Amino acid sequence: MTPPDTSPTAFSSLLRTASLEQHREANTSTFITDLLDGRLGVEAYTRYTEQLWFVYGALEAGARRLAGDPVAGPFVQPELFRRTELERDLAHLRGPDWRTSLTALPVTRAYAARVQECAERWPGGYVAHHYTRYLGDLAGGQIIRVTAERTWGFTRKGDGVRFYVFEGIPDAAAFRKGYRTLLDEIPADELEKQRIIAECKRAYTLNTAVFRALSEEIPLSA
Ligand code: HEM
């Protein structure tokens, strides 16, 4: 792998810069602000974790299908997979019968359906969704983990927050650097890169919509 291209025209830089405003919107949403300020109850966190189960289900079913694809294939790295961790967290949060009460919000359903559609028909779009979630989990996700441990008393990096713990990625900063190199080397022309950027913004919009729906559904401290 060649060293990351740090020029402002590198695709990884364009993607990050183009989505800065959407990132700000997501991480200053009422739901995330309430979570980080310790104003949410564990029920709200659990509901969020349930929504993630649907989204990562779509991402990871798609990953298996795309492993050999020239555009999306290099991004398919099993050490990122979160579904098993989400299931352990949900068993801890809801108990062994967690599947019986599991429901997706309508907007979560739409989000997962869009990920599935990209996985089946448009590898570049799948990369946009992959980037928006996994790279975020490796960065800001760590702040959510520490807050969750403190607010609801989960064991550090244990059940309840395993989703945020990447056992197979000991050096998240190095991993993110390698991931940016993969973005820079993506075999796509300028037009396709612009389409990927647009899909990344759509991915953020879908995340923000999930946060909004969760805030509307759950009163503070529930
Ligand atoms: C608790 C709220 C959040 C905080 C505090 C936060 C914070 C951060 C930080 C510090 C970085 C590292 C930036 C860098 O490497 O220079 C980052 C990157 C990122 N975050 Fe967030 N974030 C949050 C929520 C989110 C959400 C909800 C998403 C999307 C669903 C997201 C997606 C991303 C992505 C894709 C990156 C990688 C940007 C890049 O380097 O290209 N973040 N975040």
C-alpha cells in the first residue's frame, strides 16, 4: 500500500471536506448531544443499539457479497464486522430474548434498504455507506463508548459497549490512515467520485433522521 495522499485533492480529503457540515449536523443532533451530556436513559441507548443492528445487518450481508468487487472489495475487512458484537450487547441490554422485542423505526428500515440496494447494485454507493459508519465508529464512536460506560455503568470495553470495541484493530489511527489510502486508490472516475460523495451525504442524512426519530420516540432519562 502506498502512503496516504495528503493533498487536498485526494479523494479521502474531498470526501471528508464535502461531508464536514453533515458530520457536524449528526454529532450535534439532539439525540447525540443528550447522550453525551448524560441526559439519556439506558432505554434510549438500547433503542439506538437496536437500530444499529438493522443497519449493520445490511452492511455486513452486503460485505460478503462484495468481497471480490474491484471497487468495494478492498473495504471488506472482517475485523470491522459489528453484528456479533451488537448481538452480545443486545443480549446484555435486553436479555436472552432480545430478538422478540426488536423493531426497526421506519427511518431505520429506509436506511437499511438503501444500504442493501447499494450493496446489490452500486459498489461505489456501498463504499459511501461503509465509510460513513465504520470510520465514524473508529473515531467519534470511542467518545460514545466512554460516555456510555460512565453513564450506565457498563464494564470498560465490556458487554453493552462491545459494538465500539474493535478487538481486531489495535491501532485505530493507523487503520484509519490505511482506509484513507484505500479511498485514494479507488478505481473510479471523477463523476463516480462525485456520486460517492453525494451518497455519503445521504448516509449522514439517514443517520441524522434516525437520531431525530429516536429523540421523538423516547423522553429524556427513559
Ligand atoms: C458522538 C458524536 C461524534 C463525535 C464526537 C465525532 C467525532 C469525530 C472525530 C473526532 C473524528 C476524527 C476526525 C479526524 O480524524 O480528523 C471523526 C471522524 C469521523 N466521523 Fe465522527 N463523531 C461523532 C459522530 C459521528 C456520526 C454520528 C457519524 C456518522 C454516522 C460520524 C462519522 C464520522 C466519519 C465518517 C469520520 C471520518 C472522517 C474522515 O476522516 O474522513 N461521526 N468523528
